[in-house]
Amino acid sequence: MDIETSADTDTNSNGYDVGWIEGKEWMIYTVDVDSSAAYKLQIRYASSASGSQMRIKSDEADITGLISLPSSGGNQNWNNFQVDDVILYKGTGN
């Protein structure tokens, strides 16, 4: 996996993106959840390939199942993909 300058105009990109992720590679983030609830998770991605897959885990528990992302039309052509009803529990986790 590599980091590169991004052409994404989304204000949260900070000018960089992560790409060339291979199977079994992963990233870890820490989240602070204000209250336990079902949330909408929005994934911002770009990929020239179709059939890319990922899953989101929280403290080692799979909370989304396998997510299949369609091609966005290019490695700098950005799309959003939403996953509904992702259960997160109050507190800090990763």
C-alpha cells in the first residue's frame, strides 16, 4: 500500500490518498463514538478495477460483512459508497 497526492476535491482528503492495497493489507483508525447506535458509513474510494472488496472491523469484530465496490472509472475518479445500519458502541475503539 502506498500514499500519493490526491486529485480528490473532497474537503476531507487533505491532499493525499492511499492506494495499491493488496489482499490481506489493512489500515487501522481510532474512533470515538458519542453514543451506541446504527450509523451510516460512507466510504470514499477511487478504483479502475471492478469487484474490489473490503470489510470494516471494530475491535476485531466484523461490523459490515464483505463490501464489494464497483469501479469508479479510474484511480483518481472519486465516488462514495454508503453502508447502512453499521452498529457502533459508545466509547473509543479501533
